[in-house]
Amino acid sequence: MFTGIVAEQGTVLGIEHDGDASATLRLKAPTTTDGLALGGSIAVNGVCLTATQIDGQDFSVDVMGETLVRTTIGGLAPGDTVNLERCVPAGGRLDGHVVQGHVDGVGELLEREALGNWDRLRFGVPAPLARYIAEKGSIAVDGVSLTVTAVSAAAEPAPWFEVGLIPTTLEETGLGAKPVGGRVNLEVDVLAKYTERLLSFAPQAGSTR
């Protein structure tokens, strides 16, 4: 489990693709590798991955084909920076919100507006995910825990949501430099997904169960 509080921006050293089936991603991250053991879980731009090789300040992770299809990981290139977070230890502080590292879809930055010392960002969201996003609710964008400040109407054919980024988030995560048109990994609040699933099993009207 993660909290969406980015600890470091790592640098992509390389990514080797094995067709569409898988890839190996190699990263440099001095802080993240401190105390990291093989098999440790790391959120890379919000995607939960496992450390398969560690060499000083560098580490590698294997990426399945499913992850390459459903996230932005496959589009990374040497020199790119990524948001990194180690998993939360038992009894650790939950500073953001519950983040699983299971990306639900890919969004696109539609608008960016500087407002004094903070920025307003509007993201387009895949239509099937819009129902899980609520004003004042939580969402993980490239692994960053954020509070939703505005959402599109339920009938909007091209749904969107907005967030505000404070100076710390602008400086310490990749969202500070994300250009309009840039793609991001989205993970909606897991509580919303479980609630919908539970309600789907509710007895129907007239049922004897």
C-alpha cells in the first residue's frame, strides 16, 4: 500500500522492451534505493512495481504487458523523471490517502493555469472512471495524492476533473513540469470502487433473499 506522498523524483536510465509482452525499466534514485531490498514494492508514477535488481543508487523493475497497455510506463525514455514512493511500513503514517498502485486508466492534462504561487490543472478522464471522482474526494495522479477541486457534470461527454497544486507539489513531483497534452496515470479512490461492487450484490426489489 502507498499514500500518494512522493519521496523522490527518479531518473529513467533505460527501458528494454520484449515486444509487447514485457519490459525492464532501469532507474536512478539515491533516496529510494537506501535500504531497498530485492522484492521491495515501489510506486513508479503511481504504478506498483517490484525491485528485481539493485546496483548502488540504481534499480530495475520488470513491467508486464498488461501494465504497458494500461499505464504510461511503456512510453518512458532515458532521461525522463518519474515520481517514486516506497510502500508504507506497518504502523506507518498515512499522510495522503489509501493508494494501491493499481492504475485505473490514463488521463490527459487539458489546461494549466498559474494562480499566484499555485497552479490549477484540469485533466480529461476516461468516461468509465468519471463516476468514481467526486469534488473534495481523493485521486492519485502519477502517484501523487491530490484533492479534487471541481468535476464535470454527470452528462458531460468528455469528462474532466480539476486539482490545485501547492508550491511543494509543483517543486517535488513531475506534475510541476507536466505540459498540456501530457498523459498521466490515474487511480481513483478504492473506497468508491468497492462501494459500487458491494451495491451490485444488493438484493433486488421483490427478492426473497
